[in-house]
Amino acid sequence: MDQLLIGLLVVAAGLLSLAAAGHALLFKRDSRSALVWTSLNLTLPIIGPFLYWCLGINRISRRARSWHESGRRISGSSIYPLDDTQQSCPLLPEEASHLKDLRVLGDRVVTTPLRGGNGIKLLENGDNAYPAMLEAICRAKESINLTSYIFDADGIGTDFVDQLTAAAERGVAVRIIIDALGEKYSRVSPVKAFRGSRVRLERYLPLRHGAYINLRNHKKLLVIDGVEAFTGGMNIRGGHILATTAPEQALHDIHFSVHGPVVADLQRSFLEDWFFVTGERLNAPLFFPSIDYMGSAVMRCISDGPDKEFRKLEQLIMGALSCSARSVCIMTPYFIPERSMISALITASLRGVDVRILLPGQSNIPFVQWASQSLLWELAASGIKIYYQPPPFVHTKLMLIDDVWTLIGSANLDARSLRLNFELNLSVFDTVFATRVRAHFEHSILTAQEISLQMLENRPLPIKLRDSFFHLFAPYL
């Protein structure tokens, strides 16, 4: 009897290993990943399939796409029809003529079209961004739609609470989406701060519905009356005001004021998320008033997440690197790109493109920086210039190509932003705006330290081992 039981267990373990190995062969697109998981499943019965079940199966995209299939998530265009009557094919700046293939790529992977006639202004740190946002809230007459990954209702957050509450009291419809995981970073919860007011606040994926570490709403967006918007990488928290924050606690960042037809697409992005968290479809014309041309910028709203058919941001970044002719400037707080993007950066550099990457010298998440350091030597060996910025911690996210195309928004260059979370970015063709972004980049480099290949190679062996170890977890960081 004991031998029969042992035999059944052995057969069951063998079948489990074969099933897990077969699943890896069928669904792992990277041959190296498929080989590793197949080998583990076949050589380590029970343990291999268990590890594969916990770490190897991609449940993120599957869960997100199931929301679309069930109707829980909808696209912004289905909320209110896209208005293509104003401009179906805006002209790119003459300086961007060599980037026409990038435009074609965007047209094919992003549902929202390019919009001409937009104005965009760079706002540095909370010292400049928050007053502009609060003034816009005071001007609001009909609607205020706000999304923030983190909303700390303490310090400057109390000013936002007061102004948003006052707007709701005077009859403005105020809607706020706060990510339920991002809320945990707040010293004072916005849920408590707005309790009893007329402000409608909803939490994105409340943790009581499941321990969702991924699938978070990382967007930052404020839309006023459907005609002006603020977006970028800045949350609402006191650390972004450098004038009143100690350097070791400060967060250097940039945000953007946006006017023009692209605001309608930003509005759709918010209403898409509002439907997800409430089930309420808001498609009244008052959310989409007629918008005049406000500038020369040709822009595209890119709302991306693991529920999308294409990896929009990743493919656009790869396309931009392929089209680049003169320069690539990157600023990001978290830099752990995949092999394909590393290859694209190296290829651009070897083609003679001036590639520069500006990173924080001291990250607020040390193990992410350690993982990043393990791949920098390869970039430096290919002629890419890498710089570390001194404190305060720099949270800025931007990419500038050939001083004419800029990518800005909430996404970092890591798997969490490009594959696991929901992000909001803007693609901008405009030389005037690019000049302002370039000036910000060059000013930041003045105080940065260039990291040479020799410095990376001379790291002590324990440091190299530490960095390489944490890089093993790059897909999950």
C-alpha cells in the first residue's frame, strides 16, 4: 500500500513537472526564459512547478485584459467619440521630417490621434506647479477631474483639500481618483480629509479586493472644465516644494500645463479610469467643450497599461531611438530597461547619436539603483554618457530626441511602468518646447557627476555581486 502511494505521488509529481514545462514552452516568448523554466520544472519536481506558478506565469496582462473582456474597463474613445473633424493629419515641424516613421508607428499602436494647435509649459518643482494648479482649481466653473498616485493631505495637500472642497461647495463637480496602494504613502489620508465634503473621491483597486502590488494607477492628471490640464510625474506631497523642504527629504520634479485639443484626450483617460472604479459612464458634452488652438505643439496622449494589445510606450521609445539622428537625452529616477531597449540605446550610440542618461545619484529605493548599476557598464562601454545627480532626489521623467520630439509623463524606464502599471504620457513634436526641455536637461547636468567606464569597472567585487543579484529581479522591480 505504501509503495502504491509513493508510486502515485511520483507519477503526480512527474505529470505536474511535464505540465509546467509544457506551459513554459508554449507561453514563454524569450527562449532563454523558456529554457530556464523548462529545465527547473523537469529537474526539480514539485519545487520547480511551485516556483514557476509563483514567479513564472504572467498573470498581470491576463488579469488586466480580462477586465476589458468583461466590460469592467473600456477605452476612452468609447466614452465620447474622438473628434477628428478639426485635424485628421496635423503637419509635423519641419525639423521633425526625419521622424515621420515615428509618427506612423504612433498612429498604428496608439488609438488616440496626433493633435495640432496645443500649448504646453514646463513647471519646475512644486514651487511652480502647485500654485498654477491651485489657481486653475479656483477658476473652475463646471468640473474638476484629478488623478494622483499619491495625495498627501498634509502640508501643501491641505491647500488642495481646501480649494477642491470650496470648488465643490460652489457647485463644481469634483472627482478624484487616488491609487489605493499609493495612498499608503500619505501621512494624512485624502479619504479622511475629504470626508463629509461634496468631493467624490474613489480609490483605485482597494486593497481589500486583493493584494494588487501591480496593476496600479500611476497616472498624475488634473483636468479643469475640459479645457486645461496638468500632467507629468509629480504627485501631491510637500516634498516637491524645495523652498521649504530639507534636501534629504526633497523630491525634484517637473510638471506640465497643457492647453489645446489634446486636453480632450486627457479627459478621456480620466473618464476611462472613473468608469473602472465606479461603473459610471460620463459622456456628457460638458466634459468635451470646443477647444481653440493654443500653440504650435503637435501632441498625442498615450494612456498605457497591461490591458492594452500593444506595449505602446515601449514600442514608441524603441521607435524613437531607431529614428534618432543627432541626440538622445533621458532623465528618469528608475532605470532598468529590458535587453531590447539596452540594445536600441547602444545601437543609437554606435550610429553616432549623442546619447546621455541622467539618473539620481542616490535613489529612494536602494535595491532598484543596485539593479540599475549592473547594466550601466555595458552602456558606458558603447559610448553612452551616464550622469548621477546629487541630492535632492530627482523624480523627473523625460526623453528628448533631436531637440524636436519629447516624451513626458508618469512612466519610468522599468518593467513596472512599461508592463505592470497604468501610465499616462504625452508625445510632443515641438521645437520651442524641446528647447525649454533641453535647457532644463543641460542645467541639471551642470551639477551632475559623469560616471565613467573605469568607475563602473573598479567597483569592488562584493558591490558587483550585489548589483548583479538584484538585477535578477528586474522584471518585478
